[in-house]
Amino acid sequence: MEKSKINPNDTIKRILLISFFLSILLVIAIFMGISIGSTGSGMGEILKTVFSDVDLDPLLNAIIWKLRFPRVLLAALVGGALSLGGLVFQALLRNPLAEPYILGVSGGSAIGAIGGILIGFSQYPGITITAFAGSSLVLAAVLALSSGHAILKQDTLLLAGVMVNSFCSAVIMFLISMTQDSRLHSIMFWLMGDFTMINFTQVSILTAILIPCFILIFLLSDSMNLLLLGKEMAVTMGVNTRVVTLILLITSSFMVSATVSHCGLVGFVGLVIPHLLRLIIGPDHRLLVPACILGGGAYMVFCDLLARALPIQGEMPVGVITAMIGAPLFIILLRHSRV
């Protein structure tokens, strides 16, 4: 209980140290993401194009800066948001198995986006708007089902999320089964995570949405530490548990729905990364929040790189990679954890 108030200078130093090393990892991941691809260009050509002011190869320059760079930035943003969302829900529900998907937020976004695709909306802003609408309706439904004081009870909120998420899955399967044309492939690819259709405008918009969410969650990180001790203890320490819970729940849900509306469903990131980082650096959320943002971003960039590099032709959805890595890794982590 008193640990969060002891040696604040040491905590700041640890935050800066962890952020420094994970920032280096993220920079390495981003550089690899813009350097490796199907162009057949050597590393020397890539380095010259990245660091030279001279436009040596217009085609390679366009591939790196107009295709790969916004894509790796999107991957970093999505990875950070999903990891942080998982961390928040694990703290709120005091359950290491919790993540944003358990409340059906991503399922609601998927329903809205599929509806936008079937109607014929453009990817942006039409599908983004319908995805936000779907996630908002699902969040409202979950809050209504767990209304009153029960919103602070993890079992009630988890049960409401599972119920709504199951309904969302059924609606998604129904919509897909009713689609008989070429749009089916687009929907299926999007559902498994798609970073292909992206530009700097979309990245800028997503950045403007996520940065305030990141800051707000970090400011409430000490309250998250106290919430882990239980409602009564948090209230004793001066935390308005209901307000803090609602703020964290709405902020993280809004943040995750924004990423889903841009790139589809990407699983296991919010489940595995917070769990892994908690085992490495401890349970202090003041350290875990920046670690999840940077570490989750680096992880997603590496996963997207594998999604582009592994297939002989074309590429696979990044959600396939995160599931193939995340599922067995989480089983290993779960077996070796004390939680």
C-alpha cells in the first residue's frame, strides 16, 4: 500500500530507464519494418534512402516513406493501444486473463465496420464512423447490464462482457454468411487484422485520438495500483473508485475501438504483453503503462514484419501472427506465473 509513495525519485528513474530501453527496441523494430520487404533492395540501399537527402531511387523512396513508414507507425500505435487496454482491464477486473475483447468492444466495432463495408462506405471515414457507433452501443449495453454498484464487481462485468461478446460473434457470423460477393474476402481479411490500407492522414488521426488516452491512463496509474488492493482499501486511500473505474473503462474502450476501426481485430496482444511485462518489471502500473505502450508497439511492428515476410507471395493478416505467437506464449506464461 505504501510502496507507491516511497522514493518517488527512484520511481521516476525506473520509468525513464524502462522507457529508454523499450524506446530503443521500438526504434529498432520500426527500422526493420521499413527496411525489410519484397523489393529485393539491399540494406545499403535502404540506409542511403533513409538517411540521405538525395532522392537516389524514387520508387524505393516512395515504397519506404509512403507505404512502409505509415504502416509501421500504425502497427506501433495499435500495439501500444491494445497492450495498454489489456493492462487497464486486467487491473480493473483484477484478473490476468482479462482484455478489451472480453467486454465485446472489439466485436461491436467489427459489427459496425462490416455494416459499413456492406453498405458500401469508404474505408475512411465511413467505416471508421460505423465502427465507433458499434463499439459505443456495445459498451452502453455492457454498462447497462452491469449498472449500479455491480460495475465494480469483476464477476458481473466479466459475465456481461462474455454475454455481449457472444452475441456480437453471432451477428458477425450472420453478416458474413449473408455476403455472397467479393466483399466477403475483404471482410474476412479485415477481421483478422489488416494494416495494408493506411496513409499518413489516418495515422495522424489515430495518433491524435490515442495520445490523450495514453496520458490520461498514465495519470491514473497510481489509482490503478490502489484498485488492485480492493475497493475498500482504495476508498480509504482517497480514490473515488466508481469515477476512476468509469474513466478508465470508457477511455480504454474508446482507445481500443479506435484501433479496431482502423485495422480490424488483432487478438492476444492485450492479453500477453501486459502479463509478460508484469513478470519482468513488477506490478507497479506507473512502470507498466509506458512499458505497455512502447513494448506493445515494438511487438506489433515485429508481428507485422513477419506477416509481410513469411508468405512467398503477398502477405497474411497480422492477427494470424499474433494468435500463433500469443496463444502458446500465454499458455507458457500462465503455467509459470503465480496468478
